[in-house]
Amino acid sequence: MAYVSSFIFNKQTNIAANKSTSIKIPSKKSHVNATFSKSYPQCPVILLEVIEMKFFLSIIFFILGACIISFLKVIAHDYPHLSVTRRSHCDHCRRILEWFEIIPIIGYFVVHGKCFSCKKQIDFFNPLQELLGGLFFSWIAHLDDWFYWPFFIMLILLGFMDYYYGYIYPIFYLLSLPTLILIYPRLHLTLALLTYLILFLLSKRYLFGLGDIEVLTIISLIFGYQLFLNIVILACLLCIGVYLTNKKRSFRFIPYLTTATGIIYLIFSIKT
């Protein structure tokens, strides 16, 4: 009996002590609601930071793409007589350009499209090409198609080279090697072999440049039958359009291939 009364007394004492000294523990539901209420106001901030980061990266890739186009034009124009000490100069009066005059896109508008010295008009296609190049490379980066960068750099360089002089240097095919390695499982080897053999045989009777055949082979190797056919058709249409407007025959086909490849890539990348 004493044991029972002692047990009851002690239990009541412990309960009273717990009521007086206990700390209220929030339930799981209240904890979740508190956490949600604290994190929810931060969601717009995080989203804004992500948007700002993407915008910042797009600007960086745009600037990088414009600089790449400007650099490729220099290589295409001066190769194989490139020099580390080369200074950009006016094509008319040969004056060495100031640093602000060679900034891609902006430099053209700083000088109002004319040379400070001889007042000759600068070709508007220069900043236009840099603008399009910046937009193109930033779009490739946006799609995470980094593996196509080396291929397009090669193609643009060869396009400029063929446009300036009517011939290309096969050593620059090596620029597309990283793209070929990265997409090796998706290469169209049979199509590329057939393309080269058919065009090579046709060149025995019709006027085909070996450089055109090799560039077409690389394009077919990467893009496959459908896109390759679209690129060739569009390149031919562009060539015919230039002929009808300028009434000047031109057999420098690689610039048209370069333009057509970029357009077809953009069209199908937007569709997908």
C-alpha cells in the first residue's frame, strides 16, 4: 500500500514538474509551414538571379562570338603570312587603326563608318558579320551544343578564305576534329564516303573544286542525309540569287555553303 501511494504521488509530482518546466515542441506540420513561409519569399529572388545569370552569360558569349568572327577574318585574309606583331590598318590609306576602332561592331559606329584619315567608307558587312556571328555563337551556347563550335569555326574560316582568294588550305580541316570526336557515334560515315566518291567522279566532267567536295563531305558526315540535302539546295539558291542580282558568275561556293549550313542549323534547332 505504501508502495502504491508512493508511486502515485511521485507520478503526480513528475507530471506537475513537467507541466511547469516543459518546452512546447512544434509539430511537423507547423515546422513545414514555417519553413515554407520563410523560403517562399526567396523564390522570386532566386528566379531573378537565374535570369540575370543567363542574360549575363548570353552577353559574354555574344561578345566572344563577335570577336571570333573578327579574328577569323584576319586569319583568312593574312594566312599564310600571319605575324604576331601585325597591326590592323585601313585597307585604303594603310593607316594603323586605334584600339577603339578595332572593337567588334562598336568600332564601326565610333568612327561613323569612315576612316579618320582618308574618309573612305568602311564596308558595312564587317559589323554586320560580327553581329550575326555573336548572335549565332550565343545561340549555340544557349542550346548547349558546344561540340558544334569547332566545326562552325572551321566552316566560317574556310568561307572567308574562299571569299577573299578563291582557295582554301586543307590544314584547317583539323579545326573540326573535336566536333568529329565528340559526336563520333552519330557520324554518317557511309553517306560521307558516297558524297565524296560521287562528287569526285562528277568533277572529272563538270567544274567542281576539290575544296568544295571536301567541305561537302564533312558537312554530310556531321549532319546526315536530310539536313545535308537541305543545305546543298539552300546554298544553290543563294548562289543563284547572287548571280541574278549582281549578274556576276562566281564559283566560290564555300561562302554559300557556310551561310546555308548556319541557316539550316538554326531552323532545325528552333523546331526541336
